[in-house]
Amino acid sequence: MKFISYLSLAAACLVHVSSAYSADADLVGLIKEARRASAMEPYLEQITVTPQTKDDQRRALKPISAFGGVFDGEVAFKAETQSELRLWTKEPLLSPEAASELFDKMARSLKSELGQGRTVANVPNYGDVAEVKSTAVLWLIGTDIVFLHLERYPSRGGIGVVRRNSEAWRNSMGADESDFWVKTLDPKINAEPRPERHAELTLSKSINPPPTPQLSSPTKAPSTSPTSTPSDEPTSPTPWSVIVVLIVATCGLLWLVLKRRS
């Protein structure tokens, strides 16, 4: 009987984990690709959000549970094709620690689908007087940008995701914020030399050193007479007198040995 209970509990846990994984993958799929309005219909609320322009139609998303959090959101369509997607955490009392954990989970899943992306820490706070620390990860998909950001306040945290045309995303910002992201994402400003390129430059410098400037010689060089002239022959390290003494001593020892034997 206990075995059946344990088996039922294990099956329930497996179903729960499988359902959670499916929800996570579903949310990543929404972010990964822009869809037509007909494909997004199961995710949309029936209430239409007031459009900002005549060309865009905005619809609210149903609450989405994934990665251990709940997300609200909205999507904009242009010519029946998704032009913008926004998601944000629904919980108003999400702790900074829980928000950071949720951010890390989402970043790992999106990196596995979209690539490593670009992480930007300590994003400046332009729109809120409260003390907030922001971190973001960005991916470029064609002309779109996927922007995942974490905001940590002293007592709460929040997660947001945006998928939008990158040029329109920059144009929607204030001057300071737009200037920051233009400088941050500019490959010319942030490009670092590749290791192989750095090695090529170093090798080139070692093979072809820059020409040294030639100093102009004076018209008349002052004549200096050497104070001493070094000897052409090398000086013997051992004086001859020492060698003679050693030869005489050796001969004396040999004579004494021969005399004793005789």
C-alpha cells in the first residue's frame, strides 16, 4: 500500500515538473520568435488595449506562470504580424533575492536558445528617484532586440522582457538613456582586439621595428687622445714565477720518492 502511495506521489511530482518545464519553454518560445496574430490568439485576453497609433493594434496577454514567477504583458501587431512584445513580473512584493534568482533562470534559458547575448551590469537609473540597481542581457535577432532586465530596489525587485525593433527601441528612450545604450552597443567603441590580431601586430613589430631617428653628426668632432692603450695580447691569468715554483716542487717530490725506493 505504501509502495502505491509513493508511486502516486512520484508520478504527481513528475507531472508537476514536466508541466513547469513546458511552461518555461512556452514563455521562451514567445520571446524567441515573432508570431502572427492568429498564432498568438490563445495567449491573448479578450479586452483590447487602446492602440497608440492607427497602424498598431495592442492586445493584453493572459497571465503567464513560468520559471517560478507570474508575468503580465502585452503584444502589438502591425499588419497582423507581431511588432512588439512586453512582459513584466506580476508580483508587487517580489523580493530582490527572488527577482535575482528568477532573472538568472530566464537568462540561462534564453542564452541556450538565442546565444550568449550581451550582459550589461550597473545600468544607470534615468527614470526613478529611488535607489535601484539594474542589470540587463540583450540579444539581437535580425532587426529586433530582445532585452531582459532586472531591477533591484532595497525592498523589492522586478523583471521585464521586451522584444522590439532595435531602432524603434532606442528612439523610444529619453536622450540620456538612448545615448548610454548607443555607446554601450556601438561595436566600434567597445570592440576589443582579437588575441590573434594582437599576436600578429606584436610579431610584425618584432620583425619590422620602427626606424630609429638619425641624429645629425656635428661638423667637427672634438679629438680626444686615449689615456691608455690596451695590450693586444691577453694577460696571462697565472704568473710565470708560480708555474716555475710548482715545477721545482714537483721535481723535488719525485726525487724523494725515487730515493726512498732505491
